[in-house]
Amino acid sequence: MPDGRIRQNIRSGITVSIVLKQDQRTGKLTRGIVKDILTNSASHPHGIKVRLVDGQVGRVQKIEE
């Protein structure tokens, strides 16, 4: 399964599960389609930050196949 902490695994248009800032304590995941990749570095230990097509921003926890 592709790792959501590696930027090259994430592209616009793929379906991912992200954790929103307000859900970090609970770990609740939100599913959506990637619009923009907001993290510039090649990897991030907490997940690559993305914006979904519906405007929500969070860190990728899981890449849905």
C-alpha cells in the first residue's frame, strides 16, 4: 500500500483519507479527492498535507486504491 508520508505517492485526482486539524486528537478520518498538494518537502512524518476538492485541508493517512 502506498505511503501517505511520501509526496511522490500523492497526485491530484486520487482518493485519500486525511485527518483534519480538529480531528488530530481523535484520529477521525475524512475521505476525499486530492485537489492540491500543500507540503513542499519530499516526505513528512505526520503525512503530506493536501487540499481536497471540497476545500478541506489535512494530512494524508491512507491512500485509497
